[in-house]
Amino acid sequence: MADTVINVTAYFPGALQQAAHLATMGGTIVVAGEAHGLAANFEPDLLFLKELTVRGVRGRTSREIKKGIALLESGRYPLHKLATHTFTSMQPKKRSKPSAVMAIPARSTFRCCRTSPSRLR
């Protein structure tokens, strides 16, 4: 379970259902990946039963992504303070609850990050 679930998958209509199950009571789901289809088994009642907030975000162009990567690599901001854990998808699940969960492809490496903006100051 996670306070914030970030869905960045594409072409997977079941991702929102999975995100709703992963989110804690009162949690937030950020939808950045397009499903490109109807979710046949989606349970919309989960949204209000768990009092979830769902936020959609627009994708970016490759030019914008390159600028963002350059900014991250510049070291201008102490973004390393956000990372709390690093795992590969093949490692056993940890018992500690991360603040954010990202949907990732198998055999990838990902980081769990705190979402508090105060850590960047």
C-alpha cells in the first residue's frame, strides 16, 4: 500500500484498477500513462470507498524531456535528497511502506521517493 501511486504505464487499461488497489485510504493516484482502451473490470466504487484523489497529468514532448534530464543532471537542485530507497524489480518486496510507487517494467531499477517538497529546500 502507498500514499501516492504514480501510473506511468501506456496501453494497459487495467493500470487504474491496480493503482486503486495499491493506494491507501485517502491516497492519491497520479495518472500519466494513457490506457488506450476501456478497463473492462474497473471498480469505480474503490475511488469513493477509499476516498482517493485521482489526478491526470499531460505527457511531454521529447524536447521537453531532454531539457528536464539536462536540468536533473546539472546538479542545480539537491534532488538526491528525495531518494529514500533503490530496488530492482527482481528483489523481494520490502516490508517498509514507501511514500510513492511507480509502475515499472520487469527487471528495471526504480527509486522510491518522498513526495514532501520541504526536502528540496
